[in-house]
Amino acid sequence: MNYALHKAKLFNKYPAIQDLKMKAKKRIPNVAWEYLETGTGKELTLDRNERAINDIQLVPKFCKGQLNPNIGIELFGESYRAPFGVAPVGLTGLMWPKAEIIISKVAKLYGIPFSLSTVATETPEIVGPYVNPNGWFQLYPPKNKSLRRNLLDRARSSGFKVLLVTADVPAPSRRERTKRAGLTMPPRIDPKFFIEGCKNPAWTWKTIQRGLPRLRTIEGYSEFKDMMSVGAFVQNNMGGNLSWDYCEELREYWDGPIVLKGVLHPDDVQRSIDIGFDGVVISNHGARQFDGAPSSIEVLPSIVQKFKSRTKILFDSGVRSGLDVLKALAIGADFVLLGRPFIYGVCALGEIGVAHVIELLKDDLSNNMIQCGIERLSEVSQIPIFSPSVHNNDRIK
Ligand SMILES: Cc1cc2nc3c(=O)[nH]c(=O)nc-3n(C[C@H](O)[C@H](O)[C@H](O)COP(=O)(O)O)c2cc1C
């Protein structure tokens, strides 16, 4: 990949993540698009995520002379070159074959973390060589203790350093949109499938090369390897098992940083601190699980007020630009994750598309830091926030 060669052209042709999103939609089958984009229920939380971030306003301050933003950051003992990273996304190969390999490679090149889902379509062993030292592994909690330990051992020995334990999937969500789109596992090979294949030749060719998406990490544990049996295995063995006792056991077993992903309530943050977790991700799972949830940015201020400096506060759900990243950091998040945007990048333009997402985020973040009159991330808390729905505005002096 020679991104530098294409950079100027890409910045003109795709000046925002939204432009890559539109390109991605045209290159993948409808069923894959619907799986990626869907929230759940009436998608009220999906709307809320976007609206609440948009509503936050940062009041700029000027006359600071020449500013040269530095967006590097330390987290869990690693230095990252930007304050954002790749959130775990499952069934990734449905959207784009080998997506995990492509995204993890580019994430490493750019010095940002990459998170591999338990239900990704590539294994920790395959992705491991591309991630060290920026690999994070996401766990959906297996009921069976030896399976659980085996999975964690595989992640650790493949080079994954940080463990994300997903809390916000106590049951599969309904995701009506994917049902309407006809998503089945394995994908149904019917005339519609062939028509969609013809309409998306690049996706089809890559899928022929890699094969239909499989849950490669998990399939080895299932008695039958066909996709339907593996899907049923995941549902029966990996959902609804998480409890605080379970989390304590994970804490004892995993010797690196461990983070509870997908919490919104202060009690859950407190409990995670009590049992020795190193951080939380304030997230509503990109609005895919519970349509009654608040947007995660709306709960962030109260979590920051109670827990800043007592645990690492990561944030995701609805972030679509460098300015959105800056807003979350200004409210007090220590780090930001994004899910769908990296998938838009890979579906739109492959490796170069992922690089372009990162470049867009970096450029927009740096530019907006200058607009706000700061050049270090340690100064973000000085940015005055004005937000009718989210913040009490007392930082406007
Ligand atoms: C298609 C898709 C699959 C996802 N799969 C997982 C997963 O396997 N494990 C997990 O913890 N979160 C999963 N998430 C949630 C993301 O990690 C993240 O919380 C969410 O995408 C953030 O919202 P955003 O897409 O608006 O950035 C998934 C999200 C999407 C869009």
C-alpha cells in the first residue's frame, strides 16, 4: 500500500467518512450492508447517538499563535499515535473478506489499537502477527471454563495484550432490519444471492477466494463445523453467562489490562473498579443491543465526574469524525473507539480505505484542536463545552 501517493486525491474525493460510507454501500450486498448498519428496534438509540454528539458544542478560543497539535497518547502502558482505535466487530468477513487482516495491518502501521472479536471471521493466530503490540482481544464469555481459558490462552500467545470483556450482550438482540434483509447463517444461496453477487463483483471475487464467512475462532470448539451449528453453539455457550463472579475469575486469569466493554451505569463502573478491572468502555454497542438505552455520550459526563483518574474511561458509539473524537475527549474520555467507520473504509477501498479513515480522523482531530486553541491532548479539559442536552455548561466561564 502506498497511501502517500493517493493522499491528496483521496482527501478531495472522499473528504469525510460519510463519503466512504456511500462508496462502501455500493460495493457490498444489501444483506451485508444491513448487518453492518442496523441498530435494533425502532433504531431510536441509533438516532440518539448521532444527535447527542452533534448537539455538543465546543467554544473556540483564539490568538494562540502557531499551534502544532500532538495527538499521541499513552494507554495501558503502550504509546499510541492517536487517541482512537478499532472497536471489535463480529462476522466481519461478511462485509469484506479478510477485513480483520486488512484493518489490523493498517492499524499497526498507524500505531493505533486493533480489537479482534470472539466472533470475528479470522482467528487470533491468523491476525496475531499483524497486531503486536497493539492487539486487543474481545471476549464473549463462554460458559465452559476450559474453553474460556483456552480462548484466552490463544489470544495471549498470539500477541493480544488488552482484554475487552463485553457486558452489554446479555441476550442476542432482535435486529429487525437484518431479518427483513434476509440474513441467515450460512447465507442462503438463492437467486437473490446470485443477483447480489453480480451487482458486487469485487466482493464476490474476494468471497470466492476466501470462502463464505465462518466464525473461524469458535468453530473448532463446536462438534459440527457448518455455520448453522457454529452459530447455535455460540448462542448456547457464549451468551448470558457474564456475572461479577465470572468477571473476578477473568481478572485472576488474565495478566494484562482488562476492560469492561458496554456499560452505561455508574454502579457497573464502580463494581468493575472494585474487582480490579483497568477500564470501562462507555458504549451502547453502536445502538445494536437495547433500543431503550441512552446515547453513550449523554452518560459520559456523569461517569467522568465520578470516576475520572480512578479507572480508564473509553468511549464509543456514534463517533464519525475527528471532531467527534475531540468532543468525547473534551468531556473526559481517555480514549475513543470506532466500529463501523473502519468497515466503511475497507469495503470502499480496501487497505487504502482503512488508511484513509485514520488519516481523516487524525486530520480532523488536529485541525479542530487548533480551532479550539490547544496543541496537546492534556489540554482538552480546558476546552469550554456548551451543550444543551449533555453538559451542564459550567465550563463556560
Ligand atoms: C457489525 C458490528 C458488529 C459488532 N460486533 C461486535 C462484537 O463482536 N463484539 C463487541 O464487543 N462489539 C461488537 N460491536 C460493537 C462495536 O464494538 C462498537 O461498540 C460499536 O460499533 C461502536 O459504535 P459505532 O459503530 O457507531 O462506532 C459490533 C458493531 C457492529 C457495527
